[in-house]
Amino acid sequence: MHAFRLLAALVTTLVVVMPVSLQAQAQTDGQWGEYDEVFENGASHANVWQWGWTGVYGTSLAVNAYQSSEASDPDDRFDARVGVVKSALAVAGMLTDRQPHPAALAEYERLKASGDLSGVQALGLQLAQAERERRGWGARVSSLVVNGVAGAVIAADGRESDGAINFATGMLVNELQIWSQPNQASSAINRFQPANLSLGPITIPGEYAFNVGPQQLGATWRY
């Protein structure tokens, strides 16, 4: 009788533990799948963005270089020379200021191979912070200076309205460049997940999300 009770207890323990273990394994696999999507899609988006905008500025450089000598109107030739400088600086910026996502993907694959989930989570936070910084006001300073000088040069040539248009157009293109950058890590981290808040015998169902900003890192819980 005692042996039967021991066997029954063992079977009950296995029945309870195995579903919990399977659930934990499924949850871990689900987390890895989510991280796969974030890092792989981010790297793919970054490569398309990098070479796409490099191509845009490279084409602009070639067109302006041609117009600087071949345009029939002197004002067009002058503006094209200004455009050559702006486009050359933009191409140089694209080639030197790389997106962090391809390097983050390589680091993620290394951490995943070692099963370091906490390291992957920290890497995701770092990548999200980098994404936010690349969309912050600091990312607009160089464009503001370059387009401001270009517009002023054209205005000094006696064409204030053309200078203003050149400045506004350059800033608009820069905004498109900034907001078309990959932000997969920021979107994933700021996504609300189910969570329960326990206060003694009381349990309050809700959701939480990590919030990453240019100068801050925090968490939000809502119910």
C-alpha cells in the first residue's frame, strides 16, 4: 500500500512538472522567435535603407555634376554646384555612419548560440536606444548646418526665394531619411505584454512595456 502511494505521488509529480516544463520551453522558444524577427528584420531593413539612400544621393551627385557645367541657365549651373557639395557630403555620411543593426545581428547570433537570453535582452535595449538617438534632434544638426549654408549661399547670389526653397527641400529629404530608418527594436520593446500585479491576496491583471527614449529608460504598467 505504501509503495502504491509512493508510485501515485511520483506519477502526479511528473504530470504536474512536465506541462510546466513544456510551457516554459515553449515560452523560451517563443522569445527566441520574437528576437529572431527583431534582429533579422532590422538588419535587412538597415541594408535596404543604407544602399537605397546611398543610391539616391549618388544619383543626385551625378545629376548635379552634369548640370553644373551643361545647364544652359547660369543660375541652374550655380545651384548645381551647390548641389554637388551637398550630395557629396550626403554620400560620405551614408558611407561612414552605418546603421547598427547588421552588427547587432552578428552579436545576437553569437549570444543565441550560447543561450544567453539576458545578454540578448540587454542587446535589444541598446539597439532600441541607438534607434531613438538616430531619430532625435542630434541627427538633424548636420543637415541643418549644410542646408542652412547652401540656402544662404544661393540667397547671397541675389535669389532669396531660391535659397529658401533649397533649404526647405534639403530639410524635408533629411526628415524622410531619418523616419525611414529601421526601428524594429524600439517597436518590440515598447510593445505591451500581459502581466499581473500581486498585492498580497489581490492580483490585478494588466500589461507592461519597456520605454526607451533618447535620454531615458523606464517601464510602464497599465490595467
